[in-house]
Amino acid sequence: MSVFIQLEARLAKFAAEQQAVLTKNREDHWPLVPELLGFEERRVDWQREGVNLAVIIQPDFQAIGVDTTKWHFRAVA
């Protein structure tokens, strides 16, 4: 079950309101490191007045893998 189940509708609504792209999960992100293959994340990307914007929610990346007990929320411009 997705850890984003309670946020899915809100993220989709936000993305639609911003005319943004909602990206879900990454598969085969690091093909040379098997323990990092695929992880859940959500990313909303859009532009406003020529500025690229993003909201990214992703797990904590560690040297030995992905820690899904810790999450990061980033707002990027």
C-alpha cells in the first residue's frame, strides 16, 4: 500500500490547479545499485512567470539504501 494514500487526491488537485505535472515513484533510478532500485516519491513540477517550481516528497537516501521511515519535503524554485 502506498504511503501517499492520504495525500493522492490533494496532490492531484494541487497539480491541476497549477497546471503542473505530477510524477509518481521512480523505477530503476540507480540500475547499478540494486538496493536503490525504485522507491515511492511524489513530485509536482510547473512554471510560473518563467520560473521553474517543484514540490518534492521523497524518502531519506542513505549510503546503504532508502530509509522510508524518514521523509523529506522540498519546495524548490
